[in-house]
Amino acid sequence: NEVKFIGFKFNSEGMSTDSDRVKAVQELSMPKNKTELQSLLGFVNYLRAFIPNYSEIISPLRDLLKRNIEFRWEKNHTDVVEKLKGLISERTKLANFDPNKPINLECDSSKDAIGFALFQDDQPVHYGSRSLTDCEQNWAQIEKEYLAITYACQKLHNYLFGHKSVTIFTDHSPLLAIHTKNFDKIKNNRLKNLKLKLLHYDFSLKYKPGKELYSADLLSRNIIPTRSSEPDSGDIIHSLCCNELVVSSEKMDLFVQETSKDPVLKHILEYYHSQWPNRHTLNQIGGDLVHFHNLRNDITVEGGLVYLNQRLVVPTSLRAMMVDLLHETHLGLEKCKAKARQLIYWPSINSQVENTISKCYVCQRFSRKNIKEQLINHDIPDTPFSKIGLDVAE
Ligand SMILES: [Zn+2]
């Protein structure tokens, strides 16, 4: 007998603030080192306008950050943090939601949790966070970041749905490219599923460096781990691609195996799930890694295979075989290249296709330009325009 709606709780006693709005703040754990403390203070500093005697209150914490001071967490530090949490969570410090004002929503993900903070006029309205499931913790960073946005949108559905001025901030710039891409260009099914859930909401996605995303960053980093249930895996899109590469499962296994052994692709598998090293390291490893690094925002990994947009990146050992397959029916050069553009990719694929076709015995033997047609004379007509000849030139 209680209804929660846009940050309020309605029951027989009347209206009160929904404590869910600040639950994420109340559940923040105590910092365990200087870095975590800095992150907490960054967040608190962002909200200092709502904290009376701000500098005075936080001074014991600031002392802990001083150079040459050992990080020793004492009871008085815990007291300060609890006090800050109380001040931040207090009803008066949270702005009430105004449907006529623009919404700024910050979302972030750490390695084991996601968090968000909704602001209007720079005032916090609603915080939220949850820990990632064991399965989600193994997701790639880009997937976790997109999950954070999806989670926030679903949690804040009543604020966001139908709202015309929503800006969502992420500190993961590759997401911007994914978000503006059409469904059929996204190969990664996880990202596709998440994007499907976001279709309900009208928002623009913007990049903000991590150090400016105080709230969401902190909420996703310092939450007390809780066991959350597995997220619903409904709405699975099996395929929205029109140009899927159709291959047998044996061939698929071969591709996965060769990809994991490929001197370049094996690194991409690794980087996709962690992080790309800097260019200097890439140059040292060599190969086409720098080339792929430039394309990294369009690269996804799915089922042990590397994709560039919707094109499968073929491991070196299978490239010759793939060109032969492309040219199996002796299609002309342009048609072969067009087919390749839809399905498969590797650096310099075009020249390899050209090379193979130019050496193809069957094509040379039977290509149309090699067939010499005999010239046939026609009779000279008696009057002008009694016979008209037409031809089409390329
Ligand atoms: Zn041929």
C-alpha cells in the first residue's frame, strides 16, 4: 500500500521522499587508501554548495591526504564520512524533480559495479548504483559502460520517459560511436540488446572525462558489494543483420582457433577485454596492430571472433581460402570486392582479391574481353536514316 513515483513515496501518511534516491550514497563504503579518499572528496566537493561548513567538516579527511602522512583510518574519519553522507542525503539537499527542467545524467562503471547520478540545475536529484554479477564482471569495459546507462534509464524510467531534454554523460568515448550506429552495423549482441532497451528514451550522449564524473565514478567504485540477481536476459535479438556470414559450426571452430593463434588478432582479443596499450608498445609488437588500433572504436569481439563493424576479421592463415571462396563462382573483380565489403575484412584485402583474380586461369581463358567476335558487314542502305545504329559505351 505504497507507491513510489519520481523520487517520492505516497502512502496513507501522505508524501515523503523515497529513500531509494540516496540509498547509493548511504551504502558507500569507507575509503581504504588515498586514491579512494580522493575520489570521495571529489564527489563531496562537487556538492559543497549543499554542505554547510564544508571545509571545516572535511578537514580531518584532507589531512589524511597530506604528503608524508600515513593513511590510517580512525573512528573520527568514519564519523566525518557518516556526517557527510547524512548531509548529502538529507531531504533538503536533494532537489525535487522538475519535469520542465533539463536532465543531466552521469553514468559510470568500475570493474565490479555501476553507478549513476541525476542532476537538474547542478543539484542532485537521484543517485543509484548496483554491483555487477559475476558474469557481468567479465564483460568488456564498453559493455559495462553501456550497461550502466541502460540500468540508469530503467531505474529512472519515470523521470526520463517522454522527457525532451535529457543529456547522458559517459567517460567512455568509444560508446558515442556505438550509440549513433545503426543496429545492423553493431555486431556485438550484448551491445545490441542494451541499445534496444535504450530505444524508449530520447537523449543525447556526451563525453566527459572520468575525473569530472565525480558522482557516478564514486558510486560505481565504492559501493558495498551486494548480491544482485542476474539481469533479465529477455528481448534477445537473434539477428537484425541482413548480410550475415553463413558458416558451418566446424568452420566457425576453425575461425575461432585460428583467430586465437593469429599473431595480430590474438592481441586484439586481449585488448578488447582490457585496454589497448599505447602506440609505442603497439609499434614494438608490430604487425597490423597500429592499423587496428586506429579502427578500435569499430571493433567488437564476439564468440572468440573479431569483427570490424559487421565484417568478420579473417585470421591470416585463412585469408587465401576466403579469397578463393569469394571467387568460387568466378565473379568479376568489382563484384568480389563488393561481396567482401559486406562480409569480411583484413588490411589490404582488396589488393589480395585483385591479385588472385588477375591470376585466375578460368577467368583469363573465358573472360569476355578475350573472346574476339567476328566483324559482320551490313548492306549499304539506299536512303539516309533508313537504318540507325546505336551502341552503349562504358
Ligand atoms: Zn576466376
